Amino acid sequence: MSELVERVDEQDRVLGVVERSEAIERHWLHRVATTVCRDPEGRILVHRRQEGVSRFPGQYNWLIGGAAEVGETYEEAAARELTEELGVRAPVRFVLKFLCDGLISPYWLGLHEAVVTEVLAPDPAEIAWHGWVTEGELREAFGQWTFVGDGVDAFRRYPARPVPGQSGRQCSSK
């Protein structure tokens, strides 16, 4: 079954409904919602994508997300993606939105944050490994692991914040 998305313009105004595959193929703008997941200590969730996924197999990411469905706000899409990919429900807070060139196609990226207190149940079809890291450990991991390029671009735009509890588990590539 095809995934329908809203084709949007350079001001993020809806132009119509199209299949996501067509939006990507024709480089039409559409919307993607992502979330930075933090635990109560302020650490950030990092995950490695499964080898068998169609986009960015085996690469690491610090964002959870996907395309916004037709009629969905960025916030609604971000919350839905948390449930689909991690099996959790958490309030999401909008942080920023930018026009992302995208490695496979351009899109508007809405970035959110959520504090996740529930036990994660990652979708095994999407996520091969996950762990919590401090911002410092995440910066180090960017130099050591292969991350999804669009996520690296988003990290450059992500506003620095004081993060409580900087101690945490070390990154490990499993």
C-alpha cells in the first residue's frame, strides 16, 4: 500500500496529496517529523537502523521520525512515530523547522524533543540497536560511526542546552 503525503511549497503550504515515493522521485517538498528522545537524566537516544531497511541501512541516527501523513501536524506525526518505532507515548515539544536538502529528496523537517520515561520497545524491523548517550558522547560518535546525513545536518542546527546529569553509559557499537 502506498504512503500518501502532502506535497508542500517553499513556505510549507500544502499544494496537494501525492504518494511519498513520487515526492521523493520528483524531488517535491513534503513534511517529515522527527524527535530527539531524552531520558530523565538528559541523555539522548541513539539507534542503528536495521540492515534490511530501504533507506540508510545499518546507519546510526539520533532522531526518531518519518513522513507526516495527510492532515497530520508535525507534532502529531512526531508523537505517532514515537509509538510506531519505539512503542512509547510521550508529549513532544516543537524545537525548530527547516528546509532540509535531504540525501534522497528535499523536505521540511520538523524537529521535536520528548522526555521518555517508559521502557522502550523498539520496532525490530526498523531498529537493530539503541542506547542512551550524553551530548558529548554523541558528538564523539559522529566522528566514529556512520550517521544518517540528514540527522547530522539537524544536529548542527539543534540549539545547545544545558543538560542535567551529564554522566551516563559510554557509547558502544554493537
